[in-house]
Amino acid sequence: MSVVAPVAALTASVVPILGGIATGERPGAAAVVGIAVALVAVVLITREGDQVAVDGTRARAGLEVVATALAAGSLFGLFFVCLHHTGDDAGLYPLVGARLASVPFLAALIAARGGDLREAVTGRGLLVVAVSGVLDMMANILYLVALRHGMLAVVSAVTGLYPAATVVLAQTVLDERMRRTQVAGLAVAAVAATLVAV
């Protein structure tokens, strides 16, 4: 997780930033510095430190793990780029289309791996799935609204700071302890958000 989270989060931010710049966006100097600082903040916030394997040795991520994290982050980033290229008059229909494509794909993937979809959507599992779906859709709606009013590169850099909220919630709700690098990352994130907003 300490490798996958920062690699995927950073890649998911970098792809739309590069996409915005490639399509002609030119953020101001303060925003460019803020984007760079935001990328540093993402790495710090999602850094969990060295992991220890069962045999007491330090766990190391193999090339396959890093490649999978890069692929996941790239696909998230490409999704954000695609949302940016939907027309202003499209409303929320791009998100409806995304959901109509993703739910059957996920169901087919679960079936192909021999899983039982009914187990995931019954009892407490149904509540977790429903709440997660609502929160995910709300986040996507807010991202789409932000894209309608701002540059892809800037919006993506700020959105990439989402792990800060996850870390704070983990500390307050799950009683997890933040590492010094994560606390530093939260401070760096505040600086980045201020620079981008200028």
C-alpha cells in the first residue's frame, strides 16, 4: 500500500495535468508552482513508511506492483481528461454513461473471477456499497462542476490532494496515527491549495 497509493495518486494527478497543458492550458506562475507543490504533497500524504514482511524483512514492491499502480493511476487520470472534454451542455450525462459502463463491467469481472455478486450486495455489504456509490458519484459531480469553471491542470492538481481527507478521516474515525511525513504532507497540501487559488 505504501507504494501503490502514492504511485497511483500521483499518476492520476499527472496525467490530466499533462493533458491540460497539451491541449493549450497555460496556468499562471503561482498555479504552476502550486501544481508542483501539490504533487509533492500527494507523495508525502500517501506515504506510510516501510512495510515489514512476515519474516521480519522489509517488504519491497516488485516491478509488477509498480506497473499495476501506474496503470491504475493512468486510467483514473484518463477518466478525468475524458470528463474535461465533455461539453458544458452535457450536464451530468457523462457520469451516467460512465456508471452504465462500469457497473456491468464490474459484475462481469466478479463473475469471471468466480465471485458471488449477491454476497457483496446483501446485508451490511449492501449498505457499504450504497454509501460508497453515493459518495463516489458526489465526488465525480463536484469534479465535473469544477472542470466547468477551471482549467483541467489546476483542478486535477487540487483534486489530487484527496488523500489528505482520507488520512484525516483515518485518524479521527479509525484512530490511526499519522506519520510525520503525512503531517508534513498536509501542511504542504495547504500551501499548494493556496498557491493554486491565487
